[in-house]
Amino acid sequence: MVMNSHSIRNVIGIIGNVISFGLFLSPVPTFYRIITNKAVEDFSPIPYIATVLNCIFWVFYGMPFVHPDSLLVVTINSVGLVLALIYLAIFYTYGAKQKNGRKKVLLGLSVDVIFAAIIIMITMTTLHGTKKRSLMVGVICDIFNVLMYVSPLTVMKQVITTKSVEFMPFYLSLTNFLNGSIWTAYALIQFDIYVLVSNGIGAVSGAAQLILYAIYYRKTPKHNDDAPQKPTQIQLSGASVA
């Protein structure tokens, strides 16, 4: 039996959910280290605070009264929201020794909640119909996703300057590329401009990172495997998810 476009879109969306779930789990080694050492060291909660806000808006975007037929966008971003909150809870628990560590978490979440509440209230009370609501919320989601997808630009500049890929993890770059590509395909099948724009940029950004990795991998100095390495802090392109 030949699958119709709706079925194909659902299959691609499910694959996108799996890849995005992997992205959301990528900070686990960082938080395992935090729990083991009972300290957040120099890690920052800002990427995870940004992920919370990003996921809130994508969940809102996928609601039937904003953008119908977007269940798979809602599911993965709901999972991402829960995981980001768990990460922040761990950060708060062990952030007492970092200057203003706990305050950053509380202040960041407060800003998230207030900003999201304002946008949701404006959307639901002043905009009528899914087309207008999709436009407003979709543009906001795209702004956050684009910012997260282009955040590795500083690392890419460092790679070119130092001719070393030491601080650009291959698997994170690969997952970002796959994530952007699969959600781009999802958006093209049943055209969704808001999912398409940011994830199209994400696919291009991920491809550029992989190209740089291929160019500079052999030129990267090899370190002693026994030397302690600080894990790279993950910028969730939440991911960037949807």
C-alpha cells in the first residue's frame, strides 16, 4: 500500500521526535558530572533556561487552536520542556557554591513564565483564528530557534582560527544537522513555513559544522587520553526542535 503525504509526514515527524529526544538527552553527561561532584562548577544555566522558553512556545504553537495538526511538534517539545526543567532543578540543587547560581535559575524561569504568559494572553485575547495566531507564535518560535541554531557560529570561528575541532563535538554537530534536516522535510510535505525557516537554517548550520570538522579534523592536536577533559556544555538547539 502506498502511503499518502499525511502518513509520510507522520513517519518523518516520529523520526524527528527520536532525533530531537537524543538532542534533549545530550546534556546528561554534564549533569551526571554535576551530581557526582555536587557542584555546578563553571557551567551556566542559561542554555537550559532558553530551552524552557523555546519549548513552551513550540508547545503553544502546536496546540489545535493555534496551529492544527501539529501533534508531533507538541509531543517532543513537551518532553524537552520536562527534561530542561529537570536539568534546572539539578542545577538549582547544586548551585549554592556558584555566585548567584540559584538566583540565575529563579530569575531566568521567572522571566520565561512572565514573557510566555504575556504572549499567550495577547495571542488568545486579541487574535482570532488559527492563521493569525500561527503567524504571531510561529515568528516568535522561529526567532528563538534561529538564535539557537546560529549559536555555534562562535565555535566555528574558533575552529577556523585555531585550525582545531577540539571544542566542536562531532556527534552534537551531526545530530543538529540531522535534526534540522528531518524537521525541514516534515515542514515541506505539508507546508509549514514556521517550522521550515528555522530548521532549514539549522540544517545548513549543521552541514557547515560537519564540513569544518572534515577539513580540520586531521589538523587537530591529539591530547593524552589520560588527561582530564572538561565536558563541552551543550547548547540545546531544544533544541531548535520542531
